[in-house]
Amino acid sequence: MAAAPKKDSKLATYEAWKARLDAAAKEFKPWEDRSDKIIKRYRDERPTIDDKKRKFNILWSNVQVLKPALYGRAAKPQVSRRFKDADPVGRLASLILERCLEYETEQYAWFDIAMEASVEDRLLPGRGIAWVRYEPHIEQEAQVSNSEDANVEKLTYECAPVDYVHWKDFTHSPARAWDEVWWVRRRVYMTREEGKKRFGDIFDRVPLDKMTDDTKEVQAEDDRKAKVSEIWCKTDRTVYWIADDFPLLLDSKLDPLKLDDFFPCPKPLYATVTNGSLVPVPDYCQYQDQAEELDSLTQRIAILTKALKVAGVYNAEFKSLNRLLREGNDNEMIAVDSWAAFAEKGGMLGAVAFLPVKEIAEVVERLYLARDQAKQVLYETMGLADIMRGSSDASETLGAQQLKANFGGLRLKKPQKEVATYATGLLRLMGEVMCKHFKPETLLQISGADQLVDMQDPQAPAQLEQALQLLQSDLRNFRVEVDADSLAQIDEAQEKAEATEFVTSVGTMLREAAPIAAQLPALLPLIGSVIKFAVQRQRAGRTIEQEFEKALDAVGQAPQADPAQAAQMQEQQAMMQQEAEKLKQEGQAQQVRGMELQYGETYAKEKIAMQQQLAAKDIEIQRINAERDLEKLLASIAEQERALEMRQMEIDARDMQSKQSEQVRATVMDLKARIAEIGEDSADNGDSEDVAEKDDAQMAIIAEALQSLVEIARAPQSKSGLIKAPSGRAYEVNLTQQPYAESR
């Protein structure tokens, strides 16, 4: 365990660090004052909203162009082995760390936020910085033992956050170069509760800053914070914490992160620094004179544009002339008193004089031209090519536009490289924190290492263990690097083109190497090494490098043919190829002679065949037309037959109805005769009982006849049959008629 710093050391006192911080603040004070003004200019902060002063905010425009050019998208960490040899353990360790970094940068927004803020600080005040931390998440678990209860700490999660540090809250020791810096400081703001949780009860005596809201002083405890300085001293590899206006050290720890370079921050992202001083010069200072000239020209253009209107004076003696411009009526004559006097004094020319608008318009036009020239000088100073800003002259050739773009890109390469180096430094610090402080289980969980190896392979667990040991040792043979192109805003089609190019190049190499390896098996190891060399240099190839090695090893382990037998087979193949070539040449010669002899016959045969084809087509057309006419005729006949069948069924139904009516009529006549007979018998025979019985019998017969008559009248008459449709299908048809309706 590392020993704590000595309390009697000159570095371990509040007074010593207070003096160093004051000296550094004095050196950086002019730069901070200038940076405050630059940021106000960028934000275009004015005392009132309706300020009449006009400005041309070229600073905001330039920063908006440069920000996406320097950092247009999140950095993609790329971890690779230092040596590109066959090292499965080193390759696996690199992939595990790369996936851990990708998870941290994609899952959480702090890296992207810190990079964007740092780039903005580099473009405005001239210095951007971020801070890497190790943050374990620990929970207290209560466990009951035999003797007493105990709380056990359990690590639930751990991460490596990246904190953006405001340019005013970062300070380092005055030095001529970054290698000479021996301490760095960042300022954090903590409430009373946060301070006590971190430093204990000593924070109760730390004074809190008073904050104001422009009208009154805010005295609420929750709205006040203490300024705590976190100082990392490389000399004794110790971290000190002090608070403003509190004359005691809050805490000190000996090398808490155990980083190789000790500092938890990379070299700051500087704008312009020179050998001998790390006080940056903001970019705006390089063209502030041209920017002020643009503001002055813009203000003049605004003033003269307001004056660019029709105005003038007139003779007060002729007051009616005032109506000429005030009233907007068309084709109107205005009466003038004392016309003789008006004409004697020169008429309109002598009574009215207008403001010289032409001269003002010419001045405004020249001002616009002067402002464009001033902008061009400014762009030349900044190195922003026209094509980079999206503007170009229509008369310019493609070569001229490409020349501008190349020149602008040449000026932009240096800051792009600096941003990439800065991002690389942050990722290296994050990777170092992960390797030295993360648990192996966390690394495996974040990276999904079980997907990188074949778990069916008995050697897979051993490889994982060796890779984790390599990551957590001081002999890590890997490096983290970020290309500048991966930070700029580029077209997504470029990535697809790179992937397509990789697949095409590998496919071409395999296609060309296959016949060489078949003829000369001894060159197979050399061909495999060349292919692996090309694959290892590609980002996409690192994930499939292992598959290439397995495939090449399998090819190398395949049984090799006997050299004598292989030579004999090659001789036989050569002889067969020669014989095939001879046969091919003879066949071609015979084919030429046959074509010459058959040319005349071929023409005649083709002519006859064509005539036969035309005649056959005419016959086929006639046959199709005849079949179509026949189908129409058959359909018409079938329709007529169907109509006749329906008519016949209707006639049959009517005949049946007539017969039924005749039967009913006969029955009625018979009933009338029987009733008449009953009446006559009753009159002749008197009231004897025989006559009564006879009448009852007659009445029964009459009732039975009436019942039969009713049934006949109610019985429906139907006729059914089959009718063929024109399509050929037969349908069953039923015709039913009810001759007598049931009376109610």
C-alpha cells in the first residue's frame, strides 16, 4: 500500500499551494480577460435587445464552420497490437479493451460532451481540457453472522467517466512546454452536503461563496457552494484538495489512479502557442482587426440604407406641392396658386429640390464591395477556402475548386490532427483506468468476450484468462489510436466504399493466389503471410483476422502431394492441353470450310423456311377466327333452345291449370245436382225418419266433395325440367303456380 505524503513537506501545505495558484492566476489573467470579451462577442451580448448598432458576427460564422470540420462525430476507439505478428492472446486483449472503450463512449454521453466542449473552448478562448475519473458504484449489504451483524460492501458497477473542465477552472504550473508542467489543478463546486460526504466534518468550516441574481444577494444555503481545488502534483505523485479562503488542507492521497503519466488529463487542446509559453492566443485575436472593419462597414451600410429614400425640400410659398409625395393618388393634378409667380421662378425645378439619392446608392454599393473584400482578406487569414464554406464561382473550373479545397484542407489538417491526438489521449487514459482498476468480471461483461472466442474450444478459457492478465499487467503490448478522419463529419458513403474496397481487395488476392498455391504449394506460407499483412492493416479485418489464420492453418495442414507424382500430373496436363489446342485449331478450320460451302444453301433454306412460317401463321390466324365464329354461333343456338324450353314449360303449366279448373267446375256442377236432388226428395217425402237419414248421407257426400274441391283448389301446380345454358352447363328449373288463393 502506498504511503501517505509527509505532513511536513513544503508541498503539503495550504500556504504553498495558495501561493502557486495565485502566481499562475496572475500569469493567465490577461488571457482570461481577453477570452471573456471574445465569448461575449461570439454570443453577441448587447445591453438591450433593440440596440441600433449593426454588427457582422464573423466569429460565430467561422466557429460554426470549423466545429464540424474538427469534431463532427464521436471518436471511434481503435485498439491494436503494437506488433502485427501471430499473437492470439494479444489480439483478444486488444479486442476486449476496444469493446470496453466503445461501450463507454456509446453508452454514456460524457465523452462526446467533453470533446464538443473542448473543441469549442479551443476555437474561442483557445484552450480545452477534460478530466478522466474512476467511479465505482458500491452498495452496503447487511449480513448476519454468528456473533454480530455486519455490513459488507458490494461492487455493483464501475465506469471511467470523462468530465469537461471549464477553461477558467483549469490551471497548471507556468512552463515553456507541456513536458515541464509538474502540477495541474481543476476547480469543482460543492455544496455543504457534498463536501461533508467527501471530506467529513472539516467541511463544516469551509466558507461558501455568495451568489447573486443581479438584484439581490442569494443567502440560501442550497444555492451556495464552495470552490474546491483538486491539485495533482507529479513531483511527489500526490493529489491535494484545498478550498478557497480555508487555510487547511482538506485531504491528500498518494497516486490514487496509478497512471503511467500520473496526470488524469491529456495535454490541453491549444489554439496558438509558441515555444517558451503555454499561454494560448485565441484564433479571434489573429483577425480581430478585420472583424472590427466588417462591423464598421456593416454599421455604415445600415445607416446609409435608411437614408436611401426619396426626400427633399420645397418652396414654402407653394404649399400645395407638399401633396405630390404625401398623397398616393395616381393621375391627379394639383392646383398651384399664383401660377404666374410659380412659372416665373422656374416651375417644379425651381420650387422643389430632392436629396441626392444617386450618390448615396453609389456609396452603399461601394461599401458592399469593400465589405466583401474585407471578408476575403479575413478568409485568407483564417485559411477558410470558398469551397469549404459551400460557396464558389460558377465560372470556376473543377480544378480550381479542387485546388481551393486542397488548400483549405491543408490548413485544416494540423488542428484536425491536434483534436485526434487529444481524443487519443483521453481514450488512453480511459483504457488505462479500466485495465488498472476494473475487475476482470466487469471487463468480460462489458466487452462480451464470450462472443470473441469459440467457447467449444478447450483452449478458450485459458486464452481469456491470459488476455485479462495481459491487460492488467504493466507489459501491455497495445496502443490506442484515433484517426483524424473518424472525427470529422464525412459522408457515410465513404465507410461503405472502404468496406467494399476491403472485400474486393481480399477477394482479388484470394482469386489470384489460388492457382499459384495449387501449382507451387511451397509458396503457400508466403501467400498466407501476405494476405494476413493486408488484413491486419484494415480496421474491419481485425475482427476476422482469427478466421483467416484458422483457414490458412487448415490449408497448410492438408496432405501434400508427392513431388514426383505432382510433376508427372503437370506433364500430363501440359500434353492434354497441347492435344486439346490442336483439336481446337482443326475444328475451327473445318468449321470455316463448312461455312464457306454451306453459305449458298443456307440462304435458300432460310428463305423457304421463312415463307413456310408466314404461311403457317396465316393458316393459324384463319383457324382461330373460324373457331371464334363457331363458338358465337353455338352460343346463339344454345340461347334459343333455352328460351324454347322455358316457353314449353310455361305452356305445360297452363294446361295443368286448365285441367284443374275444369275438374273444379265439374265438381261444382255435381254438387249443385246433388243439392237439388236432396231438395226435391225432402219436398216429396215429408218429415219421415228415412228421409232424414237419406239427407244426412247425401250431406256427408256433399261435404266430402267440398273437401276434395278445396284440396284441389289449394294444390299448387308445378313443372320442372333441365335447361342448358350457352356455356354448356345444365340447370334444373321449377315453375310453380297457385291458381286459387286461400280465402281469409
